[in-house]
Amino acid sequence: MARPRKQTYTLDMYLNKNRDGDISNDADTQRKPAWKTIVNGLIVTVLTDDYIPPIILAEEDNTQLHIADGGSRTAALMMFRHGNYKITSSIEDPVIPYKKKTINENGNIGWEDAEFNIRNKTYDKLPDELKKKFNEYQIETVIHEHCDKNKIAKYIKRYNEHSSMNTNQKAFTYLDKFANRVRKIMDSNFFLNCNSYSDNDKNKGVIERIIVETIMCISHFDDWKTQAKQAFKYINEYATDEEFDNFENNLYRLGNVITEDIKDVFNKKDSFIFLTLFNEFTKLDIDDERFSEFLREFRDNYRSNKRNNNGLLFDEIDKDGSTKDKQVIADKLNMLETLMFEFLHIKEEKNKANNLELFIAEILDMDISDVNNDMEFYSESLDDLTSRTIKDGSKLLHIENRPSLLAMVVYSYKEDTDLDDWLTQYAQRNNTYFVDQKKNYLHMLNDFNQYCKEQEDRLSA
């Protein structure tokens, strides 16, 4: 059997052959072209002279050509060139650089750098230079000769025996900055052995999405994105290596304590919820085995018997909404945190922190009567300070974190120092806090002292 021949056309010639019927895009066994999802990117590819894979054609002995692979690409190009199709507003990289032709007063031709935004534009709205570039683009084809309907059907089947990328797989293409980190994380013991994901889940990009959603839930929940593509793009732009380092460390610790009987808690639906919960657990300075004990109690008892403040079991929280809705996630995490604190018997410590006067008097070694007398002033000072320095929605502003922030304010008055610049920077670097408010206060105090030392060193340099 002879090898297929190669043929290169200008795009204008190729599309005209389609219009004239010399190349057919409607073979009996060809599926209806799905062109709408690819047209924006395809037009950018042509106008920037980037690469388009060859179109596969099947040729009958009468020279009639049929598209075996590339029907959607062809339909997309046809709709833009001859169908008055308007590029949509969602296009990425819409600004196309090109050389603009100029003619001076002496009739001399010159060229200058120019740009054109193709968003919401049809072919007719392109500058002449870009129309010419579109029409002269070189489109490659590979032609199988001496084909009948049976062979055409065979080639169509052969070249289309693949599955297109799903939503998660497409979203992953937007994570170029951290793609290698994610691939490394996927090879961790946790993702290999400590979960209930199926092989199909692993092949369909589910693990990649779980990783991204966990990072987002832990460090960027205020900007939570429901759609996979938007979440991946956000993490690619705003996540840090430190956030991935922390997540990897969490996975390492979980890999040592998650046993066969509780690994089904980490399913594709709720994994990122429980991974986020473990991140909160790590702030408690408790042995990791206690977390696995909590999961065991959750599986055996809490899941089927405990209800939240709205009277819902854990698995009922998302019954009226998407599992990716921000409020659903918040409600699940709040319920799990409450159950975890109850299981770990740390309510007493939380209550102690809630007695603000006693907490501050003990932690700063002050007379409680002095604290009582000035508490209203301290509280107003804290509200004024945080309104200037901490972004609305930050977890640092949670009511549970108020005791340690208030203690820092009292410390600043006691030591006659200013917190504004430090807290502005601290809030930019931190969006979480230790549940143990004494520990959180000491963490902030240490950070503040380090900040003051760096300022002194800078001034003396």
C-alpha cells in the first residue's frame, strides 16, 4: 500500500475547496464538527503563524476528498472566514501584533509595528494585513489515496479513537507555573495509597483538581472559584511555593497515619475538605494519630448521627447546592471543625480565650482590673487598626482570632510601639491563625520582634 502523500495549501485555497465541495466535511460516518469551543484559539494560532496539526484527507479515485480528521478545525476556520463569526469576549491573548503597511507623501512603502485586538471582531473587521496573513497561512494535509466509503469510514474511526480533554484536564493546562509541583505531589504516599480514588479518577484529572482546590481552600478561600479553569488560573497566579511546601508536608504526615479502614473518607468529592481540616489540625500541636482517631469516630458515628446547627448531617449539607459552592464548603468545614474540637476536648481552652480580660491579663502579666478598665479602649483601637491593615474577608479577622490580635494591641500600648506597618505586611503574608490563641499571640509577637529587628538593621546599615 502506497504511503499517503502530503499536500500544503494556503488557507484561502483550502477553505475555497471546502466551499466548492472539492473537499467534503460531511462523510457519512463523520461526526458533526464541534467547532465552537476551539474557534477562538484557532484564529489566534493562524494570525500568529503558530502550528496547526495536519488535516487528514481520504481521496476517492474520482479525486473527491473527504476529511477524516480535522473536521472541527475546518468548520471553525470556515465559520470565521465565510460565516461572519464574531470572536467572543472570552478569548485569551486577543491582541495580535503585526506589521502595518504605510505609504508616505512620496509614495514610498514602509512598515511599522502595530497591534489589533480581535475580541468581538469578525473577519471583515480585520486590518488588511491580518486578512492577508489569514488567507496565506500554510495549512498542511495528509491524503490517503484510492479510498472508497469503507476505507473512509476506517480512517475516520482510526483518527478519532481518542477522548478529548475533559474540564479538569483542560484546566491543568493553565497551571504551568506549578505543574511540576503538582506532578510530584501526585506521587506522594497519600495520593498513591491513602484514598479511595479510582483509576479512572486518576486518569481524568481528578487528583490535580483536588490539589488545586485544597491549596485554594487553605490559603485563598476568600477568592474561592467554583469553576476548575478559574481555580487553576488563580492558583497559577497567586499561590506560592511556601503554600505548596506546607501542603506537601501535610501529605507526608497524613501518609503516616491514614490506615486502610479510614482511607475511604478521602474520596474525590470531599478530599479537599478533609485535607483543609487537617491543615487546621496541624495548628493544635497534637499528635497526628489523634486526627486519624477523629476520622475513625467521624466514619463510625458522627457522619450518621451528628447534625449541624441547621439540623443537617454532614452528607446532607450539599443536598440543595453544588459540592463546589463556597457556602457549602464553609458549612462543611465549620461542622467538621466543631466536631473535631469536641472530639479532642479543647473546648475548655477555647472558653478560656473567650474570657478576653483573663486571657490578656495572664498572657501579658497584667492586673486584671487594669485590663477590665481599659478593655473598651483596647477593643476600639483594634477595630481601627484592623480596618487599616487587614483586607476584608481575611481569616485573621475571624472572631476566634480576636483574643490574640487584642493581646497584640495591648502589648503595643504597654511597650509604646506601633503595629500598623508590621500588621499590614503580616496580613499580606498570612491568612490563617493557630486555634490556640496563646500560641497564635506568641507567633505574631515573634514575627513582630523580627520585623522590628530588621527595621533597626536597615536604619543602621
